[in-house]
Amino acid sequence: MPQCTYFAWSRFYQVYGFDSGARGNGKTNAMEIVRAHPDQFQLSSTPAGGAVFSCELNTLYPEYGHVGFVEAYDGQNVWLSEGNYRVGNTDGNIYIHKMSWDSFKAQYPDVVFAVPKQGTIQTSKEASVTIDNKDAIELYNKMNGNVVAKKNILRDYQK
């Protein structure tokens, strides 16, 4: 798997504790997750914490698209984890960052999200840390927006 797809699959597994079912390019991941788990995920044009996003337009390789993980969304800002992200002139970075929802939507106008259906997600029982969106935002703020190579944060999205 290319890096963004592997990262998104791994982050999904880290949070939920099961296979996302996504095996294609970044641009198709959200649809593949919904197809594999229609009882737990639905497609949306609006993000939610715990969602996986897919897009094709304005990506480095549009033939493959891009995929990432939504850590949190507060209606104005979106906190993202992405693999194989270009920072400066360097590809292949894992990039955990915050951006305004308007900026994100302008950058990826065709973005679609596989959002968890509330109350249906069963997370891994091996979760070492459980945090909600507010805690995720506070953690991000403590990191001062720095690029983070690894974080072992699992969430309970049943709240």
C-alpha cells in the first residue's frame, strides 16, 4: 500500500481495533470503509472525529488521490493525521495538524468522509488511552502544532 493509505488503515485500526476494509487508492478509501462496514460508517461531506477522508483533486498524485484521518472537528477547525504528506520539499512525513474547515474544503473541494454512525462503533478493548474531541484539541494545543512522528492515542467514539 502507498504510505497515505497504509497510514490511514493503521490509524483506523489503532482507534477502532478492526480492519477498515479499505484496499484501494486514497481517493476511494472512504467509500471502501462504508462498503465494508455499512452498519458502522456512512459517507458524508462534513467531517467528524474518527472519520477517514478521501479526495482526488489538488493532491500530489491525483490518479491515486489522498486519504487521512480526522482526529477531531469542532465545526470551525479540523484536526488531521496524514501519512505521506509533503512538508516543505520533503515527502513521506506523518503530519498531525489543525486547519480551518474552510481552508481544508478549499484545498480538497471533492473531499468525502467515512464518518462513524453515533453509538455503533465498537473500539478495541486494548485501548491504552481514551480521550474525547475536547481532550484531543487540548493535546494538540500542548504540542503547539508541531509535527508528531508517533502518538499512541486511542479514542472512544461512542460518547
